[in-house]
Amino acid sequence: MQNVKIIDHPLVQHKITLMRDINTGSKEFRELASETAMLMCYEATRDLPLKTVEIQTPIAIAKSKIVSGRKVAFVPILRAGLAMTEGIVELLPAAKVGHIGVFRDPETTNAVEYYCKLPRDIAERDVIITDVMLATGVTSVKTIELLKEAGVKSIKLMCIIASPEGIEAVNKAYPDVEIYCGAVDDGLNDQNYIVPGLGDASDRIFGTK
């Protein structure tokens, strides 16, 4: 699979197992989505550039490193991506957050945009899209399209669980977009749910199932 990074850290895998469990309630599911995203974000931001600065410690002058030069924005795909964003903004509090609402029409299978609000300087930022599930890939491809139309040049997609079909769809449409995920499952069923997956992520996050 092209441009796919599976984050197999034990803590990520542990939390994904708890998210899969049908007995995990909405409160716990939201917390797990946020915590898992925070852990995954360490890998997704590994290539952020650093610069060396001099600081005064309580003991002496030290040459140390800070993040430099690149501005970041997080763009959750509504609704499920919101739960992931809660965790990752704690890591990069200076990052801006945009929101894109896209759903897959069950009859046409086309992506339908219903909301898009992005920071004014989005074209100057590295963007990380968040969504719990990468299933058919239709909504992710549409989201990437909207960001590229807004002038964004650096885009990563971070999802907790992906299907081979969704990965293939994103790779085919936008081979330059790196995908970070915690697990790649077997595939999609007749209703386009990921198998074994974790059900409808949005419904489990917000208790609307």
C-alpha cells in the first residue's frame, strides 16, 4: 500500500481494541478516540522542522531545539473527526482548526459537501485531516479536493481504522497524500462498513446510535 504508515505502538493498539468493543460506551469511546489521536499525532508530526535556540536553564546556557518554520492546521471531517481533534490540539496549541462536513450519498455514493470553514491562511499551513474511519474513501477524497482548491500543498490524512478500499481510493486520487492509521482491516461489507471495524464512529461518539 502506497503512502500508508500503520502506527503499531502498543498503546495505540490497546486503545483501538477498547474502541472496537461493543460494550464501550460513548463517554469512553470519545476519550479513547482523543487519546489515540494524540498518540498517533506524534508520528504524523515527526517531520516537523526544528531550529536551535539558546536558553538559560537554572544551571547554565543551553543550546536546545524548538519547532520552527512550518505552521500546522487540523481539519476534522464532521462528525467523527471532532473527537480526534480534541486530543491533538493539546500537542500543538498554536495550530489552527478548520471544519469540513462531507457525507456519502447512499443512493449515488457521491460525496456531498454541506459545510466548509477553513482558516484564512490555510494555504500557508501543513494540514492534517482527521477522521476515525477511512471506509470507502469518498469523503476523504472530497475533503482533500476542497483543501487543494483552497491552495493547501501539504496534506496528511490521519484515521484510526482504514479499509484497503479506502486507502486505494485516496492513493488513486491523491498519491501525494500520506495516510496515517492505527489498523488496516479486512475490507467493507455490503453496507460499506469496515469489517471487523468498530461500527458507526459518529454514532458511538455522540450517542446517536
